[in-house]
Amino acid sequence: MDESVIAPFRAFAADPAGSELDGALLLNALLDQRIDAGRIRGTLCDLARQCDQPEAPWEFLAREGFSGNRSDYGSLDNSRLDRVLERRRGIPITLGIVLIEVARAMGARASGIGFPGHFLVSVRDNLIDPFEMRPTAAEHWQKLAGIPDTGRAAAFAPASPVAVLQRMLNNVRQHHARVSRWDLALDLLDCQRAVSPDDVALALERSELWLRLGAVQMAKSSLTEAIDLAGRVQPELTTVLQRRLAALGKASESMH
């Protein structure tokens, strides 16, 4: 992907003042360059001004029609904040960002919760399911995901803006992968790596995507990069990755 597209993601990751909304707008622009970020911010400000329930902004948003898009959950529009604001339908993470912004404008402490498989939001210590726009019980989600008590703290910890953006990027990348658009999935992965350059799993995934495209040499190059990176941040993985590279080399030889 062109550096001019990737650079804003790298800058976002380096900016301690970056918000969940800033990250969502970056993704929105990636999906549609005609995005009007000012209009999206203005719409969110209008919602906050109209909110008559500062103690429970999720109730206001539910009354305004914001809820999960059950009929077309896999649509890319659900990852676009502009479409979510227009249609008032989305997936947990985009609806969650709407709730976070409105709650913070009300002076409430709000953060995303990167629970496995379902994004949640904490508002004034209330755990909210943004897909339903109503309070929910941590115990329900803990049991649903089979998370033991020892893992509860991590499962319900606040998600950083970078983590929220990575989750949104991953959603879109998985969408492209489901329809075998490996080239577009690679573009999303390049943005993810700009945000988290030391993530070995992302470097490894890049190798796998090149293989999907039949570019064995590029796959080997990416895997070599993953091995170098693992040597710096996760040395226990290097032996496994070196074996994979050796196997890939043999596969490459058999293809000639």
C-alpha cells in the first residue's frame, strides 16, 4: 500500500492524544476517501447536545434508534462510522464509539472494553452492550466465553484507542478474507502493521496472505521478517518460525 495512506496510521499510533473516534475516522477514510470527518464530528456533537439523559446516554441513543444491524451484520457499512450515524445501525464496536463520544461529551468517564468476540463499553462504571444499547452483566459474558475468574481482569480491561483501531481494522481484513480478496486484506494488514510494528502475529499473517496470492518468494521474505522480529520481542517463537520457513522453502522448490 502507498506510504501516503499508511503514514496517518503510524502517526495515530504515536500520538498519545489520539482517540477512538480519530482511529475510526482513519478507517472510514480508508474505506471511502470522500469521507467528511468534520460532518461526522458535527453529527456526534449534535447527538450530545440533544441528549437529555446525561446519566444514561445509552438510553437516549436507544430511543434515537441506535441498535445492532442483525439483518446485515457482515456488511462493510457497519464498520463505517458515517453509515452507522446515517442508518443508526452497526456492529458493537462502531456503535460503541458513538456511545463513548456522546458519554464523554456529557462529562462521563467512558471507555471501550475489548471483550473477546463482542465489544463492550464502560460508562460511569456501568457495563453497556452497545449492540443492544442497554446495561449488561459481566458475569453473562464471562460465562458465555468460558473465561475463568483469573482471566476476568484482562477480559474487562479498558481498551486503548490503538487497540480499538486494530480491532476495527481486523474486522475489515476478515471481511476481505471471507470473500477471498487477499490483496485488499494485505492492504489492511499493512495499516495494522503501521499501528503495531512489533506485532509478530501480524508479520506472520502477512506471509500467509502472500501465500494465498501465490507469491511464494514474498511469503518467504515476510516470514523472514517475522523471524527477525520474533528474535527481538518473542524469542521463544523463532525456532517454530524457522521450521515453517524451511518447510516453505521446500514447497517453493517443489513448485518449480
